[in-house]
Amino acid sequence: MAVDVAPNPGGLTLSPAERSMLVDACRASVERARVTGRHALVSWAHPYPLTDPFATWAAARTRTGRSLYWQSAWDGSTVLAFGSAHDLRGTGAGRIAAVRSAWSELVHETIRAGPTGPGRGPLALGGFAFGGETDGTYGILPDALLWVPLMQVRHTARDTAGTPAELRLNALVDGSDDPELLATVLTLRVEQCFGAHHTNGRPPTPRTRTTIETPAAEEWKDLVRRATARIRAGDFEKVVLARRVDVTADRELDIPAAVHRMRETHAGTTVFALGHGDTTFLGATPEYLVRVEDREVHALGLAGTTPRGATPAEDRELEAELSGSAKLRHEHDVVVRMLSEALTESCTRVTVEAEPQVLKLAHVQHLSTPVRGRLVEGSAEGVLDLAARLHPTPALGGHPRAEALAWLTRNEGFDRGWYAGGVGWADGDGNGEFAVAIRSALVRGDTALLYAGCGLVADSDPEVEYAETCAKLRPMRTALGID
């Protein structure tokens, strides 16, 4: 099912005074670049009447080679991004630290301006792979990619009803750039991106043509048996084993329709769609890796899963089994313990809820425990530093980390890419939010790569774990119309 896209507000129209402010901001950035001999970032903000973030993104996404739709489960805030002013990339084990360092340097060379005042500032947004060396599946998503968007639109929960969103134009300049020309180009790009647009009808629902499981079902169950044998032998306490399903449809998959379905049917999740060239990485994830706001740090222990029931009575029965399962509680406690210990390195007043809550989603329910802290006064750490420290949590890889990851490298049989990595954003003050990229898919044309994983402990049952992965795959199959 396609989604009809209503006309968007017209391109940005500047008054003479606003046009002068934009030129002045460009001129100040060019002058800074000329004096320092380094590139500078100009970031100019303007109010934007964002009545429907989804419609704005759906209409504009095809007009740039890079885009992001972000709807936070935390507070409902939305971030839209189009185009790239500058890419920040990292590779290998230090990929997150590399983009953090590059972003920190760029922040110091940024001129913020606009009729809304300094505002919130530019964002670095994107994500990173689960492991440090991806195999280049689809040849498109690198180990880590954050970028400063050419155009970003942000509306936060702190904005009151009727408050315009902030449209921010970003550009990397050097000392030889012409400020007048730069301001003209930025304005034209906004007009091109946000002009009115309609879809051309609704294409037919795709049908699955081929499905390939990696590893095959029985092979994967055998891996579960081998993993639990190693756990009983004392090699590690927990390992998270994933599987991938490659689906080819009979027609191109409809990305806006998938995002629309995720927004409508997966309450309590962070919905994202990251477009990069002809590939989109999208998902509706219930789990966030870390969130920082005004030095307050939030992480989430999410582990231990059971299906939803077909009736309210069955659902309550499954919830009781989830809460009372020693096996699932142990799996959950491993994750919470690691998060608490990791935050203690940087934070004061680390708090953990005494008992996990049950988070109910459309197809599954999880044990969930928030972990909170406050960054030590004087600390220069921010959301990217904490993401680098926490990733991968035991909910994604296992525990102890090194031993579990080594076993996965030898046995899992495929590259996860950005599945179970992180997707999100960071600002120049260390604030930001990174979600764990589960319940996700990598889509190009008529092909989708879907992923799901299970946390294994000593008494995990292969049949039960396989059924759990099938339940976890359903959200993306349904969203893409291939269920």
C-alpha cells in the first residue's frame, strides 16, 4: 500500500532582513575558514510550519541522495534530514570514537545564526554497524557514518502545540567561498526539496517471490545447541545469536508505506528510516542504547522475550510466565548489570529499578529495566562517548563481551551490518539519542534483508528460540507488506 502525500509548505521564503542574516552568517563562516585555514560550518535556523513530519519526509526523501526520518519513542520528537553538508566516517573497532572526534572538531568551527537565535544547533546523525568490519553488503553502508545534513527539521517534545519546527540549513565552507552565492544555493536547495508533491496512485501490494534463511532453520537450531554447550562449559555466560532472512518481492518495496505502517502499529518504538543512495535501512525498535539530555543519562535493559497472546487471558498468562521465568530473568539481569557498571564509570547517582517491567509490543513482550545516571560535573563525555562504551551490550552480543563476540565471529555465518548497531543523532553539546537497530531491515529495490536474534543462556531451547526469532521478524515483514 502506498501512502498519499499531501502538498508540503512551499520553499523557504526569506524577507530581505532574513536574507541579509543568512548572507552575514555565511560571510562569518567563510572569514573563520580563511583565518584558521580549516573548513568551517555555517548553521542557519529558520522557523518552519511542520504540520505533518511524515508527509514532509515522504515527499522530500526522493529529492536528495541522503535522508533520515526519526520519531523517538522517548518523547515523540521528530528529526528529518535531507542531503549532506559533511560526512563523518569511521572504520574498525574505533569507528564510533573516530566520528565522535571528527564531530567535536567541527563543532568548534561552527557559526550558528538565524531569526530564531542560536537555537539548538546542527546535528550529526546516522549510525554504525554492529561489528567493526562490515562485508559491504549491498556495498553501501560503512562501518560508521554520521553526517551533518544540508537541511534538518526538528520538532521536540519541549515545543508547545503550534510552535513551528526549526529548519536548519548547514554548509561546510572554506576561505574562498562566496557568501552571496552560498546563501542563494542554500535557499534554492530548500525550495527544491520542500516544494509541493503528490504521489501517483497506489502501487499493488508486493508478493514474496523468494525467501532465503541464513543460516537455514535446522542449521541455526544446531548453532543454538552448540552455543548452550559452550555456556555450560563455562566459555561465556550469554550469547546473542542472530539469523537473517533475505526476501525478494515481485516489485519494488514501498518505503513510505512501510514507515507509515510502523508508525501506526508499533506504539512505544522508535521509528527510523535512513536513506543512503538506493538503499534504506529502516526499523521500529523498542530499545535505545543511550540517551543524554542536559547531562542526564538514560540506558535501557531490554532482554527476555515471550510472544503476545491471542486473547487477553492468554496474554496475561504469557506475561506471568515471562516475569516468573528464571531463565529469562537471568538473561535480563546480565544486561542490566553491565549497563549499571558501565554508567558508574562516568556518572553519579546511577539508579536501577528494583524489578523489571513488562513492555508490550505488537507481536512480543519484553522484560524492561531503565538505568539512569548523571554525568560527573566537569566531564567532557557525551552521547557518542557513552555509545562507544556501551556497544554492544549483552542484549546484542553476549557476556562476557570479548568471549561471546569471538564465538559469534566464528559461528554466526553472516555479517550483521547495521542490524543490532546504533542509529540516532548527537548535537554539539553532547546531547543525543541512539536507538539499538533491531526490528530492522535493509531494503534496496525489490529486496529486503531482515534480521532477528535471541539471547541464549545455558538452558535455552532451540525450538523455542527459533519461534522467538520468527515473532521478532513479523513486524518488518508486515511493515513491508510481505507477511
